[in-house]
Amino acid sequence: MRVTWTLLIAKRYPAIAAAVFLSTALAAVVAQAQGKSESSSTKGDFLIQGFQTPPVTARLRCYWWWLNGHTTKETITRDLTEMQRKGYGGVLLVDANGANQNGNDSVPAGPEFGSPAWTELYLHALRLADQLGLEVTLNITSGWNLGAPWVQPEQGSKLLTWSHTTIEPGAGVTIKLPVPPVKNNFYRQIAVLAYPLHQGAPLPGREGTTRKPIANLALKSAAAEGNFSMPDLTSLLTDSSPRKDDEDANINEVLDISSKVDPDGSLHWNPPSGSTQSWEVLRIGYTSSDARVSTSSGTWQGLAIDYLDPTALDLYWQKTVLPLLTAGRPYVGKSLKYLATDSWELGGTNWTGNFREEFQRRRGYDPVPYLPIVAGRILGDRDLSTRFLADLRRTVADLVNGHYDHLAQLSAKFGLGIQCESGGPHGAPFDALETFRSSSIPQTEYWAMSPEHRSADTDRFFAKEASSAAHIYGRPLAAAEGMTSIGNHWNESLGMNLKPSYDQALTEGMNRLVWHEFTSSPPELGLPGQEYFAGTHLNPNVTWWRDADAFFLYLNRAQFLLQMGEPVNDVLYYYGDNVPNFVRLKRDDPAKVLPGYDYDVTSTDALLHRFVIASGAIQTPEDIHYRALVLPRSRILPLVALQLAQHYVQAGGTLIGLRPLRSQGIVSDAEGKQFASIAEGLWGNCEQKPEHHVAIGKGELFCIDNAREAMQANGILPDFEEGQNSSLDYVHRRSADADIYFIRNTQPQPLYTSVTLRVSGKQPEIFDAVTGQVQKSLLFTPTPDHRTSIQLSLEPYGSIFVIFRHPAAKNSVVSIVRNGKLLYVAAHPDQAMLPEGFNIQSNDDVPILNTALPGDYDITFSNGDTKHISTSHADAISIHGPWTLRFPPDWGAPSEVQLANLESWTTSPNSGVRYFSGTATYQTKLNLTQSQLAGGHAIWLNLGEVHEVAAVRINGKPAGTLWKKPFSVRVDGFLKAGENTVEVDVTNLWPNRLIGDAQSPADKHFTWTNIRKYTKDSPLLPSGMLGPVVLEPVYRLPLK
């Protein structure tokens, strides 16, 4: 049975209904802009080929920063050519400044955004990107917050403003009302209202009473934004408990006396006869909020446009965007695929020219009599006042949604999609998920680790919002501006900072990284060049760019696999209709479904228009389905959402949540009674039942606020279950013939553990995105509850893909005994005592035992076969040197130094070595005997401690690039009996050279940059290969 609710809400919510048609109309544009998403049928060859050589769709993107507009055609050519060579798929072109923030220096100015000279550079970029097969997304302003120098207050963002005048009872008055506070010499009047003050005293409190003002009034009235980390603002739906003397006036006592006011503000008015109370006259209108374009280049600073007024966007489009599209017409829809705007940093906004009419159309009543509430008065009671403020914010959010819908419509006329970072993280007055409904690629952000800014995960990870938006609105890609940071400059560790941050974003559902940032820096400026004050700097000027390919391949392989199929998330959490509304980081877990299950979050708009009920599941047209719908923890939701929940559970769905308390906003008595009746009909006495569960129609209701308990009570097993003492996170996607799990170690220590995955009858394959290797694991077992348990070995902050595509092998391992001691038994995988690095995998259907421990092994397979194998001890070979360390010319270091021992370059007495930044080459000779190479074992070269990247050559042949712990690579295929030459190119980071230069006059510097983080007293970063360097034998024994 399928149930849809579009007709149910079309009359009550006309704006939402209209969005359905817009979403449908945009679908073709989204498909055209993105290209057809990867086939959901992941045939073996296709999957492995795409994994090892990721296609353009899967490749890394970046914020390509034209800092203060300062770039050249030659620099653009260098940038794009290098990106294409290193495996990028495209750029998000951002003209912006910000060079001199946080005490850094300014950089030279380039052409003004949109000027003829700037447009010539932009066309060169589009032309070259087209030749190189790179996609371009264009940020359509300089900086962010759409705006320009020519924007007038009439087209700019607006706020309510007012003045109060108290009139004593008695005869009529003629008085000139004070003009409310005005910004930018712009004021438009809405109304002049009068009402009797029941308690007769001014705001905010009254002497001798217990009255409290409305809590968080600026946030509740959308006059301000919350903090910068997607705050939970459900508290705005309520206020402090009512107290005596709370009420200022009744709503039916508010009089509109606008007609009694002359154009100059003079009031001629007689209070009603017989009145004995003081009257307050509220002159209320709107003015400029003075919100401006942020971080723009040159003179582009100006007022931000009014996001609540589509005509302001139309004018901006005509004057700014259309000329760029017209100039770039040959590349529109080719290299130029998307238009973008960055994060909202406008602050609050709560009125526009036709706001009154829009409010009446959407909420069904006139807001003007209620405006004294915005000015701090309590009308009726706290509940009524709070409900009106909720309606005000909701209307603001609806109009913000309309801004992005309209931008998508304008873009679609050119065959372009939009990629807007519209959902935060600043706590602005909008419904974050709904702002994404017209985005081709929903995009949020995540931050790299930094001790100076956003150090807590709650302030760093917002990718769950983008992935939820992508899933509920049917978009294959969920993007994130990633690796953002403030305080870091060229000091981030790839393996200990950037990789774990990226991996966490993947487990939140991101599958496209837009690296922040790649600054275009003309070579004549020097190295490391000009940079934005924030972000993880990554361009050809970084020290490790030469060897970045291996790291980029990891990113691209992971994204390729996580763009396959659809997400497997058991729970759909409805986060209500409050504004502001955000999806926080994954472990915020509003549904209380973690660990073991995953979830998406839905908005009211998507809940009403994007889902149908089929076979007891709630699902999207793309066949993303959920096993349960969880209601908001606030217990406040619109009637139409409660009606949907009623339909859902009666049609066979599983509904989870405590009894809803009331509707949001001001509703009629009839609607309030209907809400209460539905709630009573569903919940009844459920919460008094010991099992907190009732059957309703074909479905069931769990009247608890813990989805995990409900899932387990309903017999739905965890999708992912960890062994003992492990610290893992995961994400799961499914295509027509593959289940794809990405599993990460959240800790900086190695981990050997078991996991149980909700897949049965299929063979687990290990896809290693670092190396590109694919192996079948034989250390797995079917569980009695029809899942699969598998042993995993994960390195520090390690990650792995476990993929199920084919029928399970008949020769999985049942037990392993070493030297008479039981190491592993499939029936109890969580009790395994296998050593680190031990595994049994299958390559070309030949089982291979991998272990560093010698001994007598007895292995029993599920098909009844047994295998006894003995391995003798093989010594590890320490490479003590001596080492020759060679440095490049003209960077202050000697051409070479001899090292008896390995130590950090920063301990050298030679200042050129101590402060060196770049790539230096270690070389030594190593003699091996034939017996050391024999014995059926693989040999791994372990470099020990390395800072930061190492490229290994054995006998002149590249053996691998290492960028994370352990810095180890297999080399037996490169070694020979006799003399061997071992070379290791080690690259450190920029800070040490910058610190060294800070101790010298400017004319002695080797570097130039506008960044001023490092001083002569800054601590040096450990650098080089610190060892110990060891050849480690690992037995690889066929078990035929």
C-alpha cells in the first residue's frame, strides 16, 4: 500500500505545495548538471576499476581562492593544470579577500569582481577547465552574503524597528512620535499601534513585580542569529512559566491608529473614553539591517541583498550574474556546471516589503496587531506571544527557502544547478534542510583539528545535515567544505589530523569533499605565497604537493565507493517545524538510535512531499527507505505532520515518540481540538503500558523517546555491532548487488577487533582505499541471527571498506590454533586473540595466511578442510645507516650531510638544516643475502617515525609514497641479493623555514607570505625520518 499526503496539505500550506512542483521541474537540471549518477548496479569489474582509478564525479574539489582578485592567466594555467594532474575533478571559484584577518598582511589587489579584466581571467579559467575536463562551480559574489556596492537599502536586508510613547488617560493628544532607530537613512513605516498597559509601567520589567521579559527575544523574533555551531534552538518554542501580572495587553485591545498619524509623525488621537489606564503607542516599521557582503575583494563591500525579497535577487541577477553567464556562454553547461553562494553570515532579518501579505497567506492571520510582541510586550499570555514569534520565524524561513528556490529557477534557465552552503552553521533564522531542497548538491562544512578555534567536535562537524538533505531530496552527492580551520597554517598532519577529520565526515554521510582552500598565488610572490587567513592551505606551493597523489587517491577512492547506491539508515527523525532548525553532528543523535544503527533527519517539507509508505516502510522515490519514523523531541509539531504520522502508522509503519503536546504557532480552536483528538487516539494510555507499545491499524507505536530500544523491541537487529573495547564508526550504502560499509578507527592507536554486519550469505571483501588493494577476507562467520561477523585490523586512525557482492566462500576459517593455543574460533569472534596484522585473505581464490609470528598453525575451514603449516623464525633487519641526507640547492641547507643516527632536523647544529622546509633525500646501502630474501615471506620497509611524507625508492625504483602511520611499505619485489640502494625522500612542512626567516632581515629570507603566525620564538616542528628503520618479514603462506 502506498499513501501520499500532497493533497492533504496543498490548501493549508500552499507555499510548501508549490515547492513540490519546483523540485520536480529542477530534477532534469540537476541530472544535466551532475551527469547521470554512477550506476546503482556495481558489477565487479566496474567497481574495482572505478575504485582503483576514480572517475571525475568521485574526485576531490576545492575552493579555488582568487585572493583579493589577485591572480594572472599564467597562474590560473598553472593551478588548473596541476589540479588535473593530481586527480582533482573540479573547482569552486571564489573571489574573496580575508588575507589580512587575524593580524596577517594585506595582499596586492587584482581586478574588481565582474570587471572586464576580471571577466577575462574568468573566461580563461572556463576555457582551460573545459580543455582539461574539470568542472567549475562559480561563487556568484565576491566573498559571501550576496550583495554589491550598488545595492541600496531598499534592496538590502531589513529588520523591524520601533519607538514607544506612553500616553496617560484623559484628553486627546497631539504629539510627534519619535522616529524609530534607523540605519542607512532608510525607514518604512508598517503601522502605529496603541494598547492599554494593564500594569502601567515601561519595559523591560516593572518595579515591585515578578514580571520577566520574553526570553531570548532577539532570537525569537529573528532579529539575531544563534551561535556559530548549528545550535539546538527548540527552547525558542516555549518561554518561562507564566507569572502573575505577565500580561501587558490583550490582543483584542490593540488598535491600529496609523490613520491618525501625519506624514511627519505627528499623532492626533483620543484614547477611548472612560479609559483609566496608560496607553502605549508603538510606532513600528522596518529599516536596513546593515548586513553587508563579507570578506569581499577590492571595493565589492556593500549591502547584502534582501533574501526575503525575490525582486532583490532578480536585480542582483541582472546586474551581476547574467553578464558573467553571457560572457561565458560557450562554457555554460560544459565546464561551468553550478552556481554557488557560501554560508549565511547576515545575522538576523525579519521583515521585507510584502512580509505582511506573505505572512497572511501562509499563516492565515494578520501579523500587525501582534507586532508589540516583537517590541517586548506580552499580548494575551506568554504562550500566545511565543506562538506568534514561532509563526514569524517560520514565515521568515519560508521566504528564505523561496530565495534559494528562485536562484535555482534562474540558474535552471541556463542548464545550471546550484551548490549553496545555505544551511549554517551560523544559527540564522531558517530551516536548514529546506534551504537545500532546490540545491543540486547540498553542501555544509567540517573543520580540521585546531587548538585555537572550533576545537570541539560539536563545532567542527556539520556533514550530517548535507547528507540528510541529499537523501531526503533525492540528490546523489552530499558535499562539504572541508579541512577548514583557523589558527593552523601549513602545520596540519595528513595522517593524524586531515585523514581522521575527513573520515569522520564520511561516516556522517559526506561523499564529496570541497577542500578549503587552494589559493591562487602568482609565483613571483615567492613561497609559500599569498594565503587566506583560514583553511588548510593546499596548492602547488605546499611542501608536499609533489607527493600528494597518494593522499588524493585515498580521498577519491573513498568518495567513489560512497557515491554508489543509496544510504542504509534505519531511522528517519523528523526535527519539527521550528526556526532556526539544524542537523547537528551525527553523535548528537536526536532519535537516540546510536550505536549500531544510523539515521537521517527530515524537514516538514520533505516529510510531506518526498515520502510514500510502501510495505510498512517510509521511503523516497529513489527507494531510500526507513524502518521507523521518529517524532521531534520537543513534542511540538504542526497538525499536518501529526496527520501524516497517523496515516503512516495506520498504513503499517513504525512510529516512535512521546505524545505530542501541541501545534506550533497560532492555530484555530478547531485545529487545536483536532490535534488533541489525533494525539489521544494514537497515544491513549500507551505511556502507562509496561511495554510502552501499542498496535495501531497495520502498524505500531512505541511511545518512548529512544529509537534504539524500539528497534530492538521490534526485532530489528543492529546494522553494525562492534566487538569488545573497540572505538569504531561506520556508514553503510547499498546498491542493487552490493553492500558497502566504510569503517573507521576513531583512535590514534591500532585496533584489532571483530564487527558484526547486517548482511548474510555474502562474501566480505576488504577494499583498502590507501593502497587500492582488494582482498577477500576468510576470517568471517555467519551468525545465528543472519548477520556476518568479520575480524578487522585497523591502523591508528585507520579505515577500511568491507563490501559484500558475491556469495560467501565455502572455505571461511572456523578456527586457528598456534603452538597448541586457540587464537580464533568463528563461533566467538569477539574472543579472538589474533596478533596485530594477522589475517587470512583470498587472492584469486587461493587462501593466504599473513602473519609476522612464526610457529605451528592448525587452521580449520568451514568446508571441513584443515591445514597444518609451520613457519620458522625470520629476523627483522635494522637499517642503521650511515645515511647520506641531501638537500636541494638555494634553500639554506648544505648540499648534503652524513648521519650516523636518525634524528629530527630541528636538532641539527647547522641552522640551514634546523630551519629547512621542503624535501630532502636519505640514502644508504644495504647488503642482503639470498637466505634473507628466501622463505616465502613478504618484506616490509618500516620507516618508524616520519614527519610528514615519505617517498621510497629501492634500487632506483619507486616503491610507494607514505603519508600516515605506520610508515611502512612492501619492498620484497624491489630487493635483491647483494648490495641494495635505499632512498627516502622526506618532506616536512613550511613552519620551520618561516621561523628561521623570522630571525633574519627581510633581504635574507628564503620565503615570502602575508601570514604572520610564526615568529622567531615559535616552536619548531619535528621533521625528517626519525626511525627506527627496519625490514620486517611478514609470512604470506598459501593455504591450498
